[in-house]
Amino acid sequence: MPDTQSPSRVYIAGPMTGIKDHNYPAFYAAAARLRAEGRDVINPAEQTYGMGKPWEFYMRLGLQGLLQCDEILLLPGWQVSRGARLERQVAEALGMTIVDLEAE
């Protein structure tokens, strides 16, 4: 019987605040690479829903996306990001697979 299980969904986490272009190029590059591998991706850089909202607004959206995933991919610099640290903590608490690009 063929394996009909869908590939895991991956959430991309990393620093945005205070970084040129909100670090979107790194988020988009990671999403493109994962999609080329056939992975299902939630990229918070693609879910802006209008700029200029408070950090908490975007964090709530990000956590909603994270909760739909099985894996989190941490971009370089995630350790200095309050949001990415929180997302990693949630992923760890939920037993998700954690991939740290800096550790590779």
C-alpha cells in the first residue's frame, strides 16, 4: 500500500524587527528552497495582513501559523529575536521537529 501521508508542514521562524526589509529575503529564500523540496510551508513574511500593526498582532498570527505545523525551521539570528525564541519554545513544548540552520 503506498504511503499517503502528506509531508510535514514547516513554519519558518527568524528575526525580523530591526533588520533591513524585515529579513524578508531570508524568509522567502528558505520558503523557496523548502517548496522546491516539495514541502508545505508557512512563511510569516507572506502573511503581513497590512503593515504598521503592533508586534503582538504579528506574533498572534505567527503562533496561529506555527500551530498548523509539524516542524519549525529557525533562520540564522533567531536567538536575538523575541518572537522566534517564543516560537521555538512553543515548538519544543509541542514536540515539533526543530531545525536550526545555524547548527547545520
